[in-house]
Amino acid sequence: MKTYFITASTFCMERMLDCQKISDYLKMNGWRPVRRIKKAGLIIVSTCSFGREEDDSSLDYIRFYLRRKLPEAQFFIIGCVPAINPEQLASLGDIPTLSPTTLSRLDTLLQPSVKFADVPEPNKILAAEVMHSVFLKKALWLRSYVRQALKDVPPGPAVLRKGGQALKTGIKYFPVLKSHINPFLSCNRNGFYYLRISKGCLGSCSYCAKRHSTGRLRSKPDDMIVQEFQKGLQAGEKRFYLLTEDVGCYGIDQETTVMALLKRIFAVGHAQEFRIVVSNFNARWFVKYYDELEELFVKYQTKILYVQIPIQSGSTRILGLMDRHYTAEDLKEKLLALRRKAPALNLTTDMIAGFPGETDEDFELTKQFVSEIRFQHIDIFGYEHRPNTRAGALTGQLSQEVIDQRVFELARWQNKYSQTRTVIGKLIEVAKENAQRYRTNSRQ
């Protein structure tokens, strides 16, 4: 029997679902998954190109598995690197690559009886079929980091001094590490029932390269999404995740909206016990649709695990340079109103520190925004220029030292003003209740 091994360099949920669909596709065509690469006749490595670190990590993964595969085994590279940073793969030789929008090319490469387009979208990620090792990723990263740090340092006392400086830097940043741990996702990604509602987006953010990988908006019909949701409820699923690059623009290409979809979902599940994640809700659409959203979020706040609204900056001037299509003032007004009217609703966001042209005053506005809204969690990113993005041509590019310092300061600010600790406490209590319920049911 033909055997395959699929692994991903990072747990990006969109790409992991792609991997799961490929796994389903291969099984439908007579292949069998294996957990050891030496037993695989086909190896597929999914890559990430979110930033330079993920580019490097993807390359580390590819080289690691290339060295360990059987000589006769086929090897494919998929994910975002082939679309965003293909030059990085040139040194690897003639290896087939597929981006998220070209996965159907598997039909040409494998000549299957069941076509890729005919395989249903998966709703669960099965760890037995799609591998991602956090330990391996960190080990490969550490090896690369040490090699790079010591590359130009001759043996002797200089090595010890360099190592001591790196250790001091690590100790400095250790107190803010908790700010980078999303309490809603940690150790729970495999526990969600995913509803992939669309692919691509309608944005043109000046810093974003991902849209070159995922393409323009392609929404799934709402009837199909509701049917998947009902199927999950019938299977006893309790946690659902609306997965897409931008949930806010869902349906615009089909003359519907995300509000109409949410109304149908809540109507179907009104008598059921479940929580749902509304992620990647671009603040542009949150502002535009706020009146309808407020009614939904207030009414169903206890059925929503959290809403993620990437804001990116608290400065309207910087938001203009980012091409985000909203003002910080308008957004803040609506978020504060939602905070008052839906106190049980968990809000998370993304912020970019050190965007080109960001002054000290702009950065202070971001810190003020964070302190006023008090998000349950903030994903903080330092600005990086990515291939084929307009932000790299902007004036006022900041040094890496300034960017790193602002990330560090914003992380400390989050630890001071966010409600992450409260959320973690709530989630621990929920976990205890679930464990007690499981023990009780087991004794009956």
C-alpha cells in the first residue's frame, strides 16, 4: 500500500486544515498515513511565511525531512512560502511546490481516482495524520540561532561573552513571555470543530504578504456552513471556530454578510450548549457593521468564546499608512460601547509595533488604546518588511532595536492592562468542571 507522511512547520490553523484535507484526499485514493518518515513513500511539508523567523523555520523543517526520507520517496512543499517567498526554496533543487490556491495540482502530480476538488472540507485536525512538533520546531530554531550567533565569533573568550549577552537578553524578556501565550488557543487548537467559511480577503493592507498566498475572497455558501455546524452539534461538539483570513468580509462576494450567517448559526444552536470563536474580524468591517453586530454580540455573548478584532495600531495616522480603512477614534468608541453592553464578551486583538513612520507619539496612542479597552489578549508583532508589500517603500523605517524595544514595552503594557489572568482562571475552572463531569459520567 502507498504510504504518506504530512507535517507542518507551524500550527497555522488554515494550513493545518489544508493538510487535513490532503490527508483525507490521499486516504480516499488508497494511501495510508505513517508516523515514521522512513516508512513514507510520499512526504509533504507545509510551510509558513508569516515572517523571517517562520521562513527560516520552514527551511529548517524541509532540510530536516529531506535528509531523512527514503531515496525513492516523493517530496512536496506546500503552504505560504511557495507563494510569498519562492526564492528561498531555489537552493533546494527541483521539488514540486504548491500554494494554498494551487493544491488541486496534486491531481496532476498523483493521478488519483478521486479528485482534490471532490474531497469535503474537514472540520477536525487529526494529530495521527497531520504532524506538528513544537519541540522539533524549537530545537531546529535553537540550533540555527546558535550557529548564526556564533558564525563570525572565533573560539575563545569572545564566545563566552556573546553567550552571556544572549542570556542577559533572554532573562530581560522572560517576564513578558506570558503576554505571547493566547489562553484561548494554548493546548486547545485540536479541540475545536472548525467551520471554514471562506478563503482569501478583500483587504490591501500595505504590510501584508499573506494575501498573495491566499488570494481574493471566496465565500462558502451559508447553507453548507450551517449544515456543518448542525453536524458538529449532533456529534456532541462544544467548541466551534469560524476559520478564515477575514471573517468580516464573509459573503460580500455572494450578496450576504457574516451577520446573516451568525444569526442562522445562533438560531440553529439556541437550545444547545456551545461556544464559538469569531476570529480575524478586520476592524474595517467591525466599524461598518457595528450596529447589527452589537445586537448579536450582546444577545449571544455567553455563546461566544471570544471575538478577535485585529486593530494593529492606536494611531489613526499609522492606520492610514497601513491602508486599514478606519480611524482609531471611531473604533475605540464602538469597542468601549460593546464593553459596556456585553461585559461577558471576551475581546482579543493584534498589534504591530514599529511600523514605518511610527513616532513616539503614535506608539503612546497604541498604549493608551490598550489601557482603555483592556483586551483579554493581544498578539503583538514587531514590524517586518515582507516580499512584494508596499510598506517597505515607506519613509521612516525604524531600526530593529527600536522595534524590539517597542514590542517589549507593549508586552509589558499588556501584562499590566489586559485581563489575560482573569481569563486563564476562568478557563481553569471550566477545565476542572469538565474533568469532574467526565469522572461522574464514567462512574455511572
